[in-house]
Amino acid sequence: MLQPNDVDFAAALLAELEHGWHATARPSQLPPEGDWAIWLMLGGRGAGKSRALSEWVLAQVLDGRRHIALLAPTAADVRAVMVEGPSGILAVAPEWNRPTFNPSLRRLTWSNGAVATLFSADEPERLRGPQYDAAAVDELCAFRKPEAWDQLMFGLRLGDKPRCAIATTPKPTKILKALLAREGQDVVVSRSTSYDNRANLAPSFFDQIVRKYEGTRLGRQELEAELLDDTPGALWQRDKLDELRRDAAPEFRRIVVAIDPSGTQEGDETGIVAVGLAEDDHAYVLVDRSGQYAPTDWARHAVALYHRLHADRIVAETNFGGGMVEATIRMVDPNVAYTKRHGLAWQSRASRAGRRPL
């Protein structure tokens, strides 16, 4: 690796100033000025988000940051996109600032001692313990386990001003909405579309893909990076749920915990909600514990909710699993009041339209 006192190093720096990233990047791909903690890059497919994120990581190394976290939806994503991808760190790093990648340790190491560690949002527990002075996050809105974001924030505590850069195509997730609500405080936002990076994309992408989807709802989200809150024609609209949400719980005549099992940890979410029937004959969603669980895990969550709320009964949809659903629940607590039902899948889908509890 080139050293600062090398003649070639000076030549490389001059080339960087004339033809490097800061000379060629669009303004939306460069970190904004100011005192911010989180830089949120919202962009369409192929808008250049990954390149901007990689360049930002390299700049953090030069700025003296030594402990960097790289986080993506899956282990394959963080390696194939953020590290080894066409716009990944190894591809865009100049020779004098190129790290060594050790896949077995999930680590990038620079000659100045800086280290970037790879994490998957599917394994949020791995983020417990380590601490960082910088973090780069790819496709935050695609996280299957949002708690990975919380664990990352707990670990971002080194140095005088730890910073995080996020690149994602926007979707109406709870995390993204919370970040956008902080815009102008400690969060800065830059926005770009697929069209902004047309010069660097294959012509066939615009001839075939963009032409098919531009002007559609999916195109507005994936190409123009527009945040779309609701699906047209959906039974449950988020703004309507917020309008009907209450600040305090009424008196309930009956409370049940409803389960719509998935059966596999890697499959669809298992729906778990607690619903109360109030004195006004309206039903209220009290708690939503839906998520991706192994069978014994969703049973534990449901039984814990049953006891915490002093619920009257657990009601389970048995289209999938049949008698196994009750047997799994009874393994956790043989004494809960239990009723099986067919066609109860509405409880999971209805609750997911508005995640926040009462």
C-alpha cells in the first residue's frame, strides 16, 4: 500500500482531486454539511446509493474513525453488495486506501488500524456488545428484524461525534418514518431517483424495466424513491387507523390473544395480537407481537401476553398445523384457556396495517 511520503502517493491524491469521487459525484451522493448524526439517502433502484455509501465509509477511515459497522438485511447482502459488489468498498477504494478483507472474521482492515465489521440484520444479537464511531447501513427498509437497527444505535457510542449513513429505497416502515420525523434535527436527508444516474445504467434497464413501471405505484417507489404510505383499495388505511387510535384504554369486557401461526422461523410472519372487547362494543388492538418465530418462540410470546394482560383466552387459527398448534401452546403452559378456529388469518393482516398498539 502506498505511504504518504511516496511520490506515487502525491500523484494519486492529485488524480483523486481532479477525477475522483468528489469531482464526479452528484450533490445528493455527498454527505451534507452541518452537525448531523444520521445521513439518510433515499434513492430509487440504480440511483448510486451503494457507491455513495462505500465512498462515505472510505472517507470516515481517512477522517480518523477506527471502528465501523457495516449492516445490511442479510449476511449475503453485506458481503455481496457493500464489500465485494460493483460499487462496494473493495471495488471503489483507491490503492492507497484499500482494506484487506477477511471473510472468516467478517472484517475489513486498513493499514492505519481502522476496522469495519460486517453484520446481518437477520442476526441482531451479534450487534450486542461491540461499539463503534461510525456505521453504514444498506437497505434499512428491507430489514426483516427491525430490532437490528436498535442494537446498532446502542453500539454507536465511540468518539466525540459518532455518525451513521443509511442508503435505502423508501418503504413506509416505522423506523424510516421515525427518522424522517427527525429531519432538520440530527437527521439530514438526500433524495435521488433512478433517472438521476441514467448515464451509469444499462440502456436496456430504461428500455425494458423503467418503461414498464414508470408512472405506476411500484415505479413511484422503486424508481422515483417516493414514500408511499398505503396500498390503494386496502381494507386498512394507516391514516384511518391513526385517526381512530385512542390515547387511553377503555374498560374491557373480554380480552383474547389471537395467533395466526406460520410454522417456520424463516417463512411468513406469525401474527400475534391481543384484542379487547370494550363496553362500547368496539374491539381494540392492544398489543401486536407479530414476527418471524420458530413454533416454540411464538407460543412463548403468546402465553406471556396472555398472562400479562390477564386475557380470557388464546384463540389460534389452525388451518396450518392443526392440533400441533394447541400442543405447542400446551408445552409452554398446559393451563391456558384455548380455542381453535379456522379462517382466522384476518387478525394478522389487519393488525399489520397499523403496527402501533393502542
